[in-house]
Amino acid sequence: MVSLQVTFKGEEGWDKGIPMKYLGVPLLSSRLNAIYCKGLVDRITSKVWHWTCRTLSYAGRVQLINSLLFSIQVFWASLFLLPGQVIKNMEQIMKSFLWSGSDMRTTGAKVAWDQVCLPKKEGGLGIKRITEWNKIALLKHIWNLCNDSDGSIWSTWIRSNLLQGRNF
């Protein structure tokens, strides 16, 4: 079996077993570990540190979380089941940014995060939970497999080689 791993020190600081990257995400043949998501968490953190948010209201911070911070992880969430530790780190960054701005203090929350993540119609701020979003984004692949009209090469290959005429 041919291994796709490279054994030199990469840009993320991995010493061994570095997977190749394509479109910014690692190409893996195994489950995604938290170490491979370091670049994702670092990108979210760097966005927060670069904003000068001392004069932003809570509403402005909520808008930045919904539009920018959340959208950074959407591509990864549609490809991988993100590790729990990575999701916890990303939500911690969003919480800290919401309540303290770019200072990133972890104390001083005004409302519980579960309440903040409720839809606006239910009294929340409309911030989406990353765990739920990740699962929903991955369900898209199951939909494409069950829906025969998509015509993608991936769906056709999965149906012919892995499912082999069986039901999903």
C-alpha cells in the first residue's frame, strides 16, 4: 500500500506523518485529529486579534461571528466530522469575542451560550452551534448518495464500488 504521508516538518509544525493538503484541508485516510485542525483554529483566532473591536457593540460582534467567524469553518465542516476539542475551542473563541471583544477574556458572559445559540424567534441571537452545523453539513453527502439526479462522479463511484446495488 502506498502512503500519502510526508515525513518532514510542515508549516503547521507537525514532525511526522504530515498529510498532503488540498484546498487548505489535509488529505487523510483516517479520522481527523485535533492536531490537523490547528490551522483552522489559528485562522479564527487571528481574525479576532486583527479586529479592533473596542468600539463595536454586541450586535456588531454578533454580526461578525455569524458572517465571518462561522463561515471560516463551514468548508471544513462540510468535509469532516470535526473533533469535539476543536469545536469546543472554536466556540470558546466565539464566546470570548462576543462578551469581551478582541481581549478574548473567558469570563464575564452575560447570558448562557445555549441561550445565545437559540434562533432569534426563540429569544436567542441566532448564532449557530458548530456541532449541529457539522452534522447537518455532512448529511448533505448522504442526500447526494440517495438522490440519483445529482450525477456527480463521487456519488456514482460510491454507489458502484461501495454500496454495489445495496440500500444505504
